[in-house]
Amino acid sequence: MLMSDRRIFKWAQRGNVQELSILLLSVSEINLEVRNQKGQTPLHVAVENGHRSFAHTLLNSGANPNCLDHLGNTPLMKAAQKGDLSLFKLLIQNGSNIEIENSNKMTAYDWAHAFHRRNIIHYLSSYGHSKKSELRAYFGAFKQLFQEIIR
């Protein structure tokens, strides 16, 4: 990983849009799909840390809203897990697919359900999602956490 690649993850974690903007203006080509050790892109990291402006800048610069980490999670799943409706809507508006399933067959809806994110569940109901099995959501979340621990 190049030095600039490592920095973009730090900026995503801190929400440093200014540094990202400078990089985007000064470099003709930048890989916005670069991965960290968990297979996350800068978009995953920005969403995980609740940095809407950073995520917005990445999406406007061509970042893939449906990128998968090593466990098959999308940034939308992270937003659902965190219960961040603003980021969730931003991702949907920029092409995130609500039907993608991770390696444990969990969708963004399942993540929202497992973590009792009622704001996300209510929003998704407008897309025709109905209540799924609570046991499936909890089991999937437990399995996911276990996989992260053993990695």
C-alpha cells in the first residue's frame, strides 16, 4: 500500500475532508477502492465512523457504494448497524443496493433489525421490506462478530 493509501484511511477515520479534497485535486488518478487489512475501503471506514461529508466526497469522486469487505459487508450495512439514517439515505441515493447479502446471508435490513435501529427499519419499510426472522438477524450478527474475532 502506498503512503497516500494509508493516509486516506486515517482521513476517513477522522473525517478529514480537507485533506481528501487536496489529494483528489492534486493526483490525476487515485484508487478509491484501496483496501485495508479487513478488506474495507475508505468509504467503509468513513461510514463506520459517521463521517457523512467524507463519504459524500468519496461517492462524488466515484467510490463504489456496493463495495464488499472480507466478510461481504457493504457500507450500507455499516450505516444500518450504526443506525445512521443520514448516511444510509446518502448511500441509497448514490446507488447502494439494499438487497446485497453478506457471507452470512445478512442484508442491511438484517443488520438494522439485529441492532434495533428502528429508524432504518422504518425507512426500509418504504422499499417494501417486511419484518424478517429476528432469530435469523441475531444469529447472523453473532456469526459475523465471531468471524471478525477469529480473523
